[in-house]
Amino acid sequence: MELSPGQRKLAFALVVLALVGLAVYLFASRGSGATSPAASSSRPARRAAPALTAPATTAPAATGSASADSGTAQNSGIFALVPFTAAGLASAEKVADQFGAAYGTYSYTETASAYVATMSRLISAQLSQQIAEAYSTSGVASQRNSQRQVATATATVTALRAFGSSSLTFVVTVSQQITATRGGGPQSTSYSVTLTGGDTNWQVTSVELANVGQF
């Protein structure tokens, strides 16, 4: 039986719809297989910057250095990008971690000199003076004392921000546990920490909040 023009158009449309439906089904079936690790892994939530409690908020600005492509110090291709050996990078990262932990650990009972002494072997003389002055700043010191703040901290290098022929700038995340009469609890802050030296001999020469100058 011969179909009319209208029936032919209807039959053609039904065939097209059937083919489209089959293609969608096959695509969906293929996509429902194993998910790649990158797609399935969840990113950690970014925690808000803490309130003004530590002397870090008045730390000196970082010294200049050549810009580097951001990325963690553990990236497999990092050794081809920076003029330092694997041992040199590991040594610098260790110093940055130790400094961050000492920088975020303090007590309202400590004097500025006692506080700075905990990190004196890791920092330059100039930075030592700057941190002592920041720690003794009237507003910061009075708040620390009135609230009886005591903080303990750990630190982790999370990124390489910049490097020069004899310097590295890391982003270091400092995680604190603060006890105080008001406003205590866990807090996390990221800092831009610059180290100068080479091989396995490094000193921290500047520190500032990581988001300073970032947009």
C-alpha cells in the first residue's frame, strides 16, 4: 500500500526520533562507567580567614622575586622549572613548614623576645626585628592579653608562588588551635613566605598574608 506524502513525512520523523533516542541511550550508557579520579575527587572547602588574633596580620611585606607559575612544590615537573635541586626544594619546604608552625604558636604570657626566639634559627635578623615589633604592637598585644590567647599551630606548604636565582616564595597554610576567653577555636590562614639561600641552607626573609595584592 503506497503511503501518502503526509504519512511519509510522519514515518521519516519517527525514524529520526528513534535514531536520536538510540544515540542518547548509547552515550549515556558509555558515560555511566568508571569515573576518572580527577572527576570523582572532591576539593576541600576553603576556610575563611581568622579574626585578628595572631601577630601575623602585621607581618612585613614580601621582598620582590621573579614570578612563577603557581603549583604545589610536589608537582612532578617542578624540578625542570626552578634552579634548585630536589634536596634544595625539600630543605626549603621544611624550613617554611617549621617557620609557619612557630609563627602561629604563641601565648599571651610570652614576651616578644621569647616568641621570636622560637623561630630565630629559621629567619633573618631583619625579619626577627620586624616580627618582634609586630608582636608588640599595642592593639594586637592588648587583645592577646585581655583574651588570654594561647595558640598552637601546624603548617604545610601548599604552593610555590615565585622563585628567583636564590629565593623561593611558598604559600604556607597555618592551622591554629586557639584557646581564649573569647573568640578561640580552630583557625586557618595562608601566608606568602619567602626564603633566601640555596641548596640546604635557607632563611625566611619575609612573610605576609597570601591574599595581599591578589585579586
